[in-house]
Amino acid sequence: MTTAEDTLAQDWQLWHTEREEALREPHGWLSLTALHWLTADATEYPPVPGRWHADDAGVHITATAADGLHAEGALIDGTVTLTPREGAPGLPVTFDDKLVEVVLRTGHHGIRLRDPQSPTRTGFTGVPAFPVDHRWVVPAAYEQYAAPRQVVGAAVVEGLEHHHSVRGVLRFTVDGAAYELLAFAGAPGRLSVLFRDATSGVTTHGGVRSVTVADPGGSGPVIIDFNRALNLPCAFTDYGTCPLPPHENVLPLAVEAGERKPLPVSA
């Protein structure tokens, strides 16, 4: 007979496998090899072709057809301007099998190089995780705010900020002790929770982990499955600009569930 614990473990394994497959994508987070903040001076950033600079109008790319840079579906032969949005996914520029992500973060324009041959991708062997434990499937009471509250938080990169729409607060107990976490707007139908805990910097990444919760559409009961707590990109690469959790989301207990520190990758 299949028990609740068996079902939990089987469902988690499917989720974990999909998670690792997503990380292995050719231009996924494991492929990042560089992050450059652009200035007003046209500059080369080998191995990226062309010359790049930024101003209030956006990011300007100057290249010849021989450079093989493509943006917005066309080969660049001259100068083009891209206008990424603050905090949004980057705009893609491609050459060979590589992708250059043009981003805007806290008013700073930058480019990130995604190379499928990055050792962090080719040497990836999976994400370590704690054993699945039903103890960490935690019932919670969600109190939705009457209106979202805007919170400005720090990032792993000094000087950068992240703007969050806080939708409400999650209240739950573990071993009889009460805790709270702020819940941010997430994907449609989901709430996103950034947190640190007593394992952070010890057995888990020191910056931040994230867990998602179904949005009940108002105040009500929800389930927080900490077994699905995952690392943000900054756990895998030095070129991420991940948000850090607000101080309200630093838990004094050790959440020994979900993803652990990634294993080091040999070049």
C-alpha cells in the first residue's frame, strides 16, 4: 500500500528531477560566465563581440556583420539600441552558441554572458537536498493584506535593490513554536517566500532560499512544503543579482529541508 510518505517522496522526486533538468538547459543559470556593468564609454568585453555602452536611452551595441551578433531577430551591422526594463528578465543578444543577456538593475545597465560550455554547467552533477520529511509539510494561516505593500530589499550585489510586492503574512508553528514569513507576489496563483534560517551558511546557501505556496485568493489556510525550498541562482554562480530576504523572513530555527549548498564543480 502506498503511504502518504511514499506519495510525498515520489512527488518530490518528480519535482526535483524537473528542477535539475531546468538548471541543465543550455542557457540556464549554470551557463553564466560573466557579468559586466556598462558605462558611457564604448567598451569591448571579450569574448563578447562588438563594443557596448549605456546611457539614459538604453544599451548601445556597435558591431559588424562579421561579429555575428543577433538582436531582435536580426544580424547587427552598425549600431542598435536595446531598452531593458528595470528588474525584468534580460533582453537576449546571441552569437555562436552563446547568449548575452542585457539587463537593468537599480538603474545600472549590464550584460551577462551565458555559455553552454561553462564548467559550472558541463560539470553539474545535481543539487544536494535534505531527505524528504513530512514534518516539513507545514500547515499555515495566510493573512492577506487589504492592499499589497511595497518593500525595497537588498541584493547579493552591493548597491543593488529589489522591489517586492508583499501580499500578506504566513503564520505557522514548528515543534510548538510560532513563526511568521512575509509572502510576495509570485507566478499566477502562487505566492513566493524568500527566507534564511539557522542552516544558512552552514548546510544551505548563506544568502537566500525560496519556497512557493499556492495563493488561496484571500486569507485562509495554506501549506508550506519546505521540502521544495530551492536555491536562487546566486547559489550556483557569482554572476547572479539575487534578492536577499527581508529581516522579517530570517527564521531562528533550522529548516533542514529542501535544497542544500550546491556541490563545487571542478573546471
